[in-house]
Amino acid sequence: MPPDASTQERVYRALKAEYLDGIFHAGMRLDLHAVADRHRASTTPVREAIQRMVGEQLFESHPDGGIRVVCPDIDGLASLYVWNAQHLLGTLRLADAGHLRASMRLFRERAPGVAPGDHAAFTAILFRSIGEATGNSEFADQIQRMNERLHYSRLAEAALFDDPHRELRTFLRNGSIDVRTNIRRRIIAYHRRRIDHVVTIARMLKAR
């Protein structure tokens, strides 16, 4: 008998929430039975939920068997940063300028209240808003997928850099005359900084 679809979905959503809450860490091996016990489910829907996240490139096969949270090496992480930057820049060309201005204004109002632990989540919402400004949900959804793949790297970045709030404020500075040009420059600077520190960030991920 196939597993109950509603149970699969419940476990999947709970696992995704745990992933984004940072209860895992890059390279962490998942205990299938512990996950099943925690979510009061049998191992079959848990295994299906985990495989969905493998498909999303959030989990991967562990070298010694089983499944672990993805832990990119230096080249892999650098490639993710480059791909993310290029996708955001390509999306930006199609974004509505008025929508972008409104989004940046809203984020400027919210940024002062962002707690250090919320930096990764706030960055994800900010980048997704660029996709939403195109009026095409595919752009926003693809950006969200990359947000999730980079989530643990962003948690490491927040520990590495001592000025994540200042960086956000710089990103959100008013650029009402040519909002696309201003955001473009900030996207490039944001990702260049991370590529410059990619060795340290990758080592921090593996050290957990």
C-alpha cells in the first residue's frame, strides 16, 4: 500500500521548516528513525520526504551510506555563488522598476528590526522580491530554490562577517533614479565578497 500522501506532505513541510530553522548543519547525517520518531510517522513517508529534498539538492547521499545535508566543497560553493549572481542579474533586467522601488522601501523599513539569526531569512526574502518584480512566478521560485541551497552558507557568512546589517543597509540604500543599476551593483558586490571568502566559508561549513 502506498504511503499516505498527506503524511508525506506533513513530514516534508516539517523537515523543510527544520532545515530553514538551522537545526541541521552542512554535512550532517540524517537518522531516518530519529526523524520518523520526531514527526510521529513511519519510515516510508519520511524516506519519501527526504528524497524530495534530495531532488531539491538540499540533501545528498552520504559517502558512508544514508543521507546527509549537502556540504559543498570550495569549487562547488564558488559555482553556486556565481550562478546565483548571474541568475539574479538576469532576472533584474526583466523586473519592473516601480515594483523594485516599492520592495526596497519596504525592506528599508524592516531592516533595523532584523535579528542576527534572521539575516539569512531576510536576505532570501529580499532576493526573492527581485523575482517577484518580474511578474513571473518562475523567476521567484527559482530564486527561492537557490535561497534554500545557500541557506547554511548564509548562516556561516553571518558568523564570518561582522557587519551583516550594514551590508543589508547598503544594499537597501535609496536608488530611485536608476533602481536597476543600483541593485545590480549591490548584487555584484555582495557575491564578489563571498567568492573572495569562499575558502573560509567552505571550511566553516565542514567544521560544524
